Amino acid sequence: MTTLCVADDPGLRSRQLRALAEPTRFKILSLVSDRAHRVGELAELCPGTRWSVQKKINELAKAQLVSKTRIGRVVMVEPVIWREN
């Protein structure tokens, strides 16, 4: 079973929980928990414009819940704080 591992730092933990409180950010994190996605894929699967989805991805990255990797012109998004139980 894959579970979210919340940070030990109280400030970061607070940022993570605030990031997860918004439904679209939670959906993005749920989608990338299975596999890495391109930003464009996430924009198609989530409500709002590509720009608004990209902004939500940036908020998740600031909370250290996802990482972004640029491969040429493509930006891949994947989870960073997960562990197997």
C-alpha cells in the first residue's frame, strides 16, 4: 500500500496540508501517484486552464509533494514524498 509521508518540519507540514486541501491539487497528486504525467496530460484531466493547472502543480512542488523534470520541451510531474507500507 502506498501512503503519503508528511514532513517532520511543522512549517512544511502545514504547507503540505494546505496544498492537499484544494480539490484540484489533491486530484493532481492522486493522478501522479500511479505514474509520472506530462503537465499537458494533467491539464486535460483536471478542471481549469493549462495555466491554472500549472500554477497548482507549482504549489504542490513548493510543498515538496511533487517534483517537476524537464525533458526537452516536456515537463514531467511525479510524487516525491511516498513510501511503501
